[in-house]
Amino acid sequence: MNVTLRYFFFISFGFALFITSCRKDGLYESSDAVLQISEDTVYFDTVFTQLGGGPEPRSVNKRIVVRNPYSQSIKTRIRIEGGNESPWRINVDGIPTSDTEYEILPEDSIYIFIELSAKPNPIAGPFFVTDRILFATNGNQQDVDLVTWGVDAHYFRADTIDCSLGDVVWNDVVKPYVIYDYLFVPPGCKLIIEEGVKVHSAVGGYFIVGGTMEVRGTKENPVVFQGARLESAYQNTASQWIGIRFFPSSTNNIMRYAEVKNAIIGVEVDSLQAGNGTKLQIDNCIIKNMSAAGLVGYTARIRGTNTLVANCGQYTFIGELGGDYSFRHCTFATYNTTFVHTKPSFGLSNADYEDINGNVISNDLAYNIQNCIIYGSLDEEMVFFEGGGGNIQPRTIQNCILKTEMGNLNTNDNILNRDPRFKNYRELNFELDTLSPAIDAGALLFPVVNIDLTGEPRDLSPDIGAYERKE
């Protein structure tokens, strides 16, 4: 073979190899084709139904993996059984669709993402929402069931309560009340929230009170304020909404047997009430899982009894710019469980206020803290600023368990730096265990606090904190 023929042979052989390597594999078309699907049923937690004319409450995204186990590509038709009218939506490898034909490469996988916006339903209470993802492959049928509960709600979006016909009462324990953007209770208006009501705020949602809010929960049926995500993964997640804010115009607010959770600032109270009345009375309440602060007062008058404020990124309580604060049988506790806790979590300050015109305003500070627990993971959990121009009187801290390095607080039967021995602070259970130094260490107060946070009776030697130990 001469050089020219030899050269032609190698070129021809190389070209044949190139053509072979570029040839597309044939499709796997056998009637026994079965895809490998990671789930046969996808469960979602309860979601709210669609909001007409506004944003649609959506579920979390969930994912399934679909694998082609064969050495050849395979085609499959993927569709939602309910079609375009289904409340479910799917995304197949980045492509939103309700019906598509897709080729999966040999021994390769694709991802299908699933999301839900449930439609309103005339049924009272939660209702079942189902559909299926269908796969048709070479004549074979496979499916994945989609299952959740939907619930209708009363919706408010950048809205204002209308009190033109008198006080407004929320008492629907079947349909929750859901806030988008904000809901405003205007000055002169009173909103009454009855026992068992659930109030949910979406991301960025704000509950603002310029008038009066009265929360009438009971120990059996508390009122709950929380985010709008109902999935179990969000049950103890902070920053889901902004919080409750009482404006300077607000008066005579009462919160009893309420739970406020998973916001940025749980309850924020701004300014003293005219006529020296109490701006907020908060009894038998739980405020927890706040990314910033649990309870905040700005020159406010707050009275709290049997209330737990726990697991906050910065403050469990802060009274700024003076004010008048009284807490009896309350527990303020933050540990390094969810947040990086680096600063004292309980604070009082009479710092001066400077308005927009540069005028400096001094405010008095008064506080009365009795039979309370203020504790956490730091060596110092309390901070006082007393350098403002306002007076500080009266000031009482009595029969409390305190985590502090301030030796001057070792008076009035206070207990310093002894672990209160909560049952399980990691699980946010701040009841007392059998060896707690808080047991029977409280003072008998007047007027008497004869029940604890749970509504159970206290004895004549009451325990310190929000909970009375039950044997």
C-alpha cells in the first residue's frame, strides 16, 4: 500500500469513528419501560386558599427525582391530571408546564418541582386538595399523588378596620384572619379578638394599632398571632412577619391568653397613654421566636403578669426613653439555641429623646419587677442606662432569679446566677423542674397573683416566674 492509499485509509477510518461517535443513541421503546421515581406521594402541610385580587398564598416548593435507568434515552409524557385548572403547578427541569413530553438521557435524572395555590372552597374548615402527576412511557402509566389540606381565610391587604358601626369583633375560629402588607386599627376604633382566633401575617405583614385592641383569649383557647406559612418547618422560624405595633395614639390595650411568635419584634408599644392610664396590659401571654426583640416599650406604660418572653435574637424586653414598667411572675429567657446571643436580653433606659428639630426631651423611668426570672446563656443578661435627664423612681426588683454580674442586685431576696432549671429550654419549655430554686421562692404579692401562665392556681408560697411547678 503506497503512502497515498495509507493516508486515505486512516482518514476514512477516522471519519467513520467521528460519525459513529456523533450518532444519537436510539430511544428505549420497550413496553416494559418503568421510570424510577423518588416518591409515590407528595404531602404538603395546610395552605391558605387563593386571595382574590391580590397575592396568592403559596405552599413551599417540593421536589421529586425521576430517573431513566436504561442505557438509551427514553421519552415520557409528564402532566398534571387536573390540567391548567389544577391548583398545583409543576416545573420540569426548569420549564413551567402542566403537560409536556420530555426525553431523559441514558441513566440520567430530571427534577420536578411542585407548588400549590389552593382555590377557595365553600366547605367550612380545612378541606382536602388532591391531584396527580401522570407519567406515560411507552404505553405504561405511573403516577405521583399530590395531597394537602386547604383552608379559607378572612384576608386584609394594606387595609384599615372600619368602626363606623361600632366596635369590630373577630370571633371566627374556623377561618383565620390573614394580613398582607398591614392592617390598621385607626384612632377611636376598637378591635376585639375573641378566644380561639388565629391571626396570620405574610412576609412584611404588620399589625398596627392606633386605637384600641382587646385580645380575649382563654387558657383553653388562646389567640395566636403568627406568620402565614403553615408548614411544620416554619413553626418556630423567626422573621416571618414584622409584628404588632401600638402607635402613640393607641389607648387601653389588653392582651390576655395570647401567643405571639415568629416575627421580628413581637409587641412594640410607643409612648405613654394620656391620663396616666396603662397603655398595654399583657397577662398570661407567650411571646417567642423573635429575630430582634420580644417586647419593646418607648416611653410606654406596660403592665405584665404571668407572661413568657423567650428565644429572641436581641432583647426579650427593652424599655427605652423612659417609661413605666411593671412585671410580676414573668419569665424572660434567651439561650444560644436558634440565634447567636451576644448581648444582654433585658434592658431599661431613661435615655433622652431628641426630636427632628433638635429638641431634647427627658423622660422619667419607673420599674417594678417582682417574682420574675431573667436568665440566659450570657454571664450578664441585664443592662441599665440611667444617664438621661429623667428621674428614676420607683425602682424595684424583688424575689427574682437574675443572670447578672451586678452585685447591687443581690438584695430584696433576689437569687443571682443560679440556674432556674427549666424543663427543657432547647425545646422552649420554660416550666420548672423538680430541683428549681424558683420553687416556693416568690413573695406573696398584693394584689395576689393566684394563677400562673397556664391558668392553674398558685399556692401561698408562689414559685418565681411565669409557671407554678405542678407535682
